[in-house]
Amino acid sequence: MTQAASFSPFAVGFRQIEVPDAAHDLTFPVLLLYPTPATGQPTAPYALGPFSVNASPEAEPAPGSFPVVVISHGRTGTNLGYFPI
């Protein structure tokens, strides 16, 4: 079976931030992935840890409201552990 390509009006942007935990005097890494306006050009692959992703670092977020999905990898994972999903 052949699957038709779908078009999305959005591309993907990402930012890596550090969130402070003052109670434990440490920070933890957070990877934010979000929609950005599509430019009509494919995004060049970007090396993010062991993955090659089609996303733009520090891209401008798309205007509007979007659902939020939060995934926590737990204590022994990394913020890239579930990237393929």
C-alpha cells in the first residue's frame, strides 16, 4: 500500500533550555519542540544528540494556540530518549 504525502502548514523548531531546581541546587535539561511557520523549503537535517532531525534550532514559533504534550523520561533517561516518537 502506498501512503500519500501529507502537507503541513508548519515546520518544526526546537530550543534546549535548562530549568533550575532551587530546592536541590541543580538544573535539568528540557527540549522544547514546537510548530514554526513552514517556509516551503525542507528543513536541513540538524544533529541533535545521536539523532538527525528535520528541525530548526531557535526558530520563531508559529502564531496561534496549540496543544501541549509533556513527556518525562524519568530519573535515568535523557531528554532525547523519546525523540523518535
